[in-house]
Amino acid sequence: MSIPPLGRLAATAALASGLFLAPVTAASADTAGTPALDPDQMAAMQEAFGLSEAGVTDLLDAQAEAAELEAELRDELGADFGGAVFDTDTRELTVRVTDQSSNDAVREAGAVPERVEHGAPELEAAVEALNGAEEAASEGVHGWYADAELDTVVIEAAEGAAEDAEALAAEAGLDVDTFTVEEGTEEPRTYADIVGGTPYYFQQGSDWFVCSVGFGVQGGYVTAGHCGAAGSATWLQVGGPDQLGTVAESVFPGQDAAWVRSAAGHTPTPRVDDHAGGAVTVTGSQETPVGGAVCRSGQTTGWHCGTIQAKDQSVNYGGDIVNGLTRTTACAEGGDSGGSWVSGTQAQGVTSGGSGNCTSGGTTYFQPVNPILEQWNLTLLTG
């Protein structure tokens, strides 16, 4: 497949003095107090969720507490843990359980229990089975993920391709009551466009591509894997002469993850561009629960916010299948690939792709940042 073009630096705060990338560290912030948000990020969240400034702060505090509570109950309940969903309206965390005897433990911890038939372990196993059979997926099968709220695995397909989805489920050995097929007209794509002249570029053959920087790490920055093969150079403009860095590691498909080792003279920072003359300083990488609010920074469309719909989704980009993505309601467009996702000041991931646009709305997927940091032993920069 031809590599789609990418987008300029989305996480740099001071382009004038070189590239200030948006590196991210694996440390989690203290949830006792949510750091003050950048004014433009605050405005984007207010618009997306219809809240006052105090309401946004309360929401982020509640999300941080819910994330800790989810991790605690996952450990405590073990095999009875059936997944968790955060509600941005009520601020409640609903924890699914496969055995009603766990209800009291969930209530005592401060969450709302809900009995489910399958639960997270069974659904995750079904997703893994589909991942193992992904070579049997036709281009009419757009992806699959575990839906904690519906307690089922959703297999997305093009209109008229339900039989292809069912054939994949059969190949994976899934029981018919474990999955649901959803048909739709939107086709996922990576967010990248061939361009001829603005910052953070790389070359593939004779073509130039533009992408968005994700987060700064010690020695460079992380971004999407489809934004450059290992060993390729990244530049501040088409044709150079200022080399930003060299792609040290890159995985696509399978994952959509990469990290770039920065060139001399380019200093990674813990900042994410707010596209209004300022920056958000990253303080950690605590993962936000399903249902939680997230915001995205990309060189094409700037700041956009939404909620997390599902985790560990597999997406079929025209025959290139990527596993382990997070599904969101935020929009994105070509050139936003690789860009930063944050919840408050906590790094979440880098833009992979999606469907729709920021005029009509759409679905966007990101590659979670913590697995990127862990697999290549990277340290996210925080401030």
C-alpha cells in the first residue's frame, strides 16, 4: 500500500527556534489536584461538553479518580471484572461484573455494579481470536472491538458485507452470541495527505508526506508508525535542509507506533501545541477510562475533543490491520496523523486514523502511548 501523507508537527510549542516536539513520559500525575488547563484546551472542552471552567475541572478530577478506582477493582475482582465505563454527565463509574456476589465490593469501593453475561476477559479473548484470524478479513470488514456497554464484540463492515464479517467470526471460532455485526458507509483511513511545503515532513520514494508530532520523550518524540519507516529522516520542510530527526523504530500495520530520535539542535519538550500561540504541558500518562473525555491536537485541524468509546479496537485500513487502538468520538483529518491525545494534562496516545471529518463529524482512533513507551523503553517528558 502507498503510505499516506502525514501532518506537520502537532506537538511543538516554538517552531521559530527549531522543533520543540511533544515528548511524553510514563509517569502518572497525582490526582489530588488536576493541573490547570491551557486556556485553549479549556475552551475546547467547554464547547465539546457544554461545561463551565469549574465543570471541566470537576470532570477531569472525577475521571482521574475513576481511572484509579478501575485499576483497583480490576485487581481486586480478578476474573469477575467485566469492564468499566465512565459517564461524563453523572461522573459515575459503572463496573461490570460476571458474578453478582461482587456487587457489594464494587459499591463499597464507590462504583456502580452491573451484571453482564460475557465481561471483559471473554470479550478480550474474542478480540484476540479475531486478531489471530485477521488475514481472513476482507476489505469489507473495517474493524472490531469489545463494547463494554453492550457486552459484545462489534465487528464493523461496509454496507452489504455482513457475510464477510460473519465469515471472519467463524474463522476465529467465535460463538454467535459473542459478537454483533454493524454495517456502515464510512471507511477508516489513516490521517495523512501528500503535501508540498509545510513543516515536519518525510520522503517515501519521490513523494513527500506530512504528519503531526505526538509527544516528546528523552532523545526524541513518539508518533504514528505509518508516518515513516525505520531509518527514514524527518524534516522541518520539504527537501530540507533542517533535519528534525531519524525514525528509530516504526511498526505499521499490526500497531501504529513509532519513535523518532531527534537531530542535534532540536530539543524535545513536554509540551503539546494548542494552535493558538500556547502549549499544554504534559504531566503524566494515566490512562482515561472508557466514556472519559479526551482532546486531540493535530496540525491540520488543531484542537478537538470527544469521549472514549472503546479500547483495544482492531481497524482495517484497506487491508492494513492495526490492533489495540482506542476509539473516540473526536474528529480528525488528513495530516493529523501522529498527533497528541490528552485527557487534561495526561498523555493518552497518538492519532492513527478514522472516518468522517471535522465538518460532519466522525470517528477517530489513537494508538495508546503507554505501550509505545514500554516496548521501546522510552521516557515520556513531563513538566
